[in-house]
Amino acid sequence: MLWSRFALVAALVQLTSTPVAAASFGEFMSWCTGANARPGLCSGYLATYLEGLASPDRSLNDGLRACVPEMADRDELMSLIRAYAEANPSSSVLPGFAGVGEALKDRYPCK
């Protein structure tokens, strides 16, 4: 009985200490385009990525920055991001923020 309780506690500790994997750029793109798009998820991740990319805090963006104005047209942003993804198919394995950042950094540099 004591052994089973120990095993249960050990399993719970392992589950709660395992980090959640961040979305890849390919996953992000699948939420934003195609027949199985999930617009709410796409929009939420995009907003989070844009906030992180604008931050001077390197822990949020690995030094990859893009400063997109708050009122920027979301359709235009997604057009730029889609074009980048199509031109760079290997980018699908990048972290989501990195793919979005690479797509937008030249158009929206931080000053």
C-alpha cells in the first residue's frame, strides 16, 4: 500500500513538472489556414506572439524582434506570414514566435 502511494505521488510530480511544448510555426499556420483552421486559436497565438516580439526582453523572443502597430491590419499580417511560410517550407519546425518574427521583422522593425 505504501509503495503504491509513493508511485502515485512520483507520477503526479512527473506530470506536473513536465513543461508544455510551445507551438511550432507549422502548428500555428494550421490553426490560421485551411479547411481545419481554428480562428480563435490563431488570433490568440498571433496576439501573444506580437506582444512578445515587440518586447525588449530577450527571454520572450530570443532577440528576434518585430514591432507591429496595434492597429495593423490582421489580414495584411497574415498575408505576410503566409507568404513567408510558403517561401520557407522548412520554417514549419521553428517555434511559432520565430516563424512569425521572421515573417514580420523586415516590414515592422523595432526602432
